[in-house]
Amino acid sequence: MGLLLLVSCDEHLAVQNKVVSENHSDKESQEKIIQEYLKDCAQRHNYRYEMYKWQECLDKGLEKDSTIAYLWQQKAMPLFKARKYEAGMIFLDKAVKYDKKGWLAYRGFIKCIFAKTYREAIKDFERIKELEGNSFVMDHTYNFHIALSYLQLNEFEKAERIFKQDIEKEVKKWGDDGYHHLDLFYYGISLFEQQKWEEAIAQFDKSLEVYPKFCEPMFYKALSMMQVEEYSEEEIGAVLEKAIENKDAGNTINEDNAIYETYPYQIVK
């Protein structure tokens, strides 16, 4: 019996070692393909002007190994920036297929900020939270994107609750430095949309403590002040004038992807 058990254990270890060795070999092979067809080929071309060359390079890499999620994501990325959402999503779905944990949150972000398919974005973020909890993508938590999606679906109470809880957890973890001006701004917007004027003003003020020239909270603060009797026309006018001045100076939402997409409640005119 002992000999049989020993042989069985040896066989199991041999299988495990073979799998580890094969996975390591696959990873090395994929890194070589990424180097050759993405870094040395596609990235030599500007996808804005030479999209076909960018895609040709990646297609050659995927001919070598169609399971490399990163190459699928890189095929999708310039299409989203060109606002070709459905075309890009075909490739991003492939990236998620081959590396769910690596690209599911990114797909949720694309659905939320680019494609604006908010219920689908929520599904992706809830799925990735099941795998790894409430982590971050593009500098914001998964719950931030879920709350923003609910905000865009006019489900303001849900958005408010999630923003509030998320901010409280960040502050508990990081202290007051854990505030992000955009979190506070959108939390304020969820209150604004429910006509909770004074509570909204408080959050807009907190956002402005972090980003003092941020024109959007100034603008929505002025709109909120108009609904509260204690503020004079002069006070409201001063805030509105400052909002316009900072908008004209470009002090708006400063997310990296704001150069490609207008963010919710961003003042564009």
C-alpha cells in the first residue's frame, strides 16, 4: 500500500511539474510574440494615422498564438479611441475570454466611459468583484464605476449610497487624503439630482478643496445655491463667474481619457 501511495504521489508531482514547465514555456513564447508583433512592429506605427499597419502587426502575432489576451486588447484600444465601440468590443471580448481577471474590469470601464452601456458595465464590475473584491481600474474603484453607471441610469439613490460607502471606505483606509475630487463631485451630483441642495453643496466644496479650480463643482454648486434662500444673487453670481472663468481656462475633468470622451456632467459649452 505504501509503495502504491509513493508511486501515486510521484506521478502527481510529475504531472504538476510538467504543467508548470509548459505554462512557463507558454508564457515565454507569448512574451516573445508580444515583443515582436506589438512592441517591435505595431508600436512603430501611430495607430491614429496608420491603423491598418497597427492591426496587421497584431494579426500576425495572433496567427502565432490566438490566446494572447493583451494582443486582443491592443487591437480593441484604438477603435474605442476612434469611437468605434462595437468594432472594438469584438476584440475586447476575446481578451476577456482568454484572461478574464486581467481584462474584465477594463471592459467594464470601457462600457461605462466610452460605449456608455451602463447596465453591461455594472455586470462586468459585479463579476470582477466576485473574483477579487473592490479593486481599482483607471485610478478609480470598481464601485465608483458602478455608482457612476447608476447615476447615468437616473437611479440616483443607488448611486448616492454606493458613492457614500465607497468614499467612507477610502477615507478609513487612507485618511482625508483618500478623497478623490471626482468621487466627491459625482457624489455631490447624486445629491443634486435628488434636490438635496445643501448636502450637494457640501460635497462640491469638498471636491474643490482637492481641486480648487475644478469648474464643474463650481457650476453645479451655483445651481444648487439658487435653490437655497440664504444665498444672495451676488454670492451665486460670484461662484458662477468663477466657474465660467475656470472652464475657459481648461480646468475641467482631468482624467486621462477625457481627451477621447466627454465625462458625465462635464461642461462642454
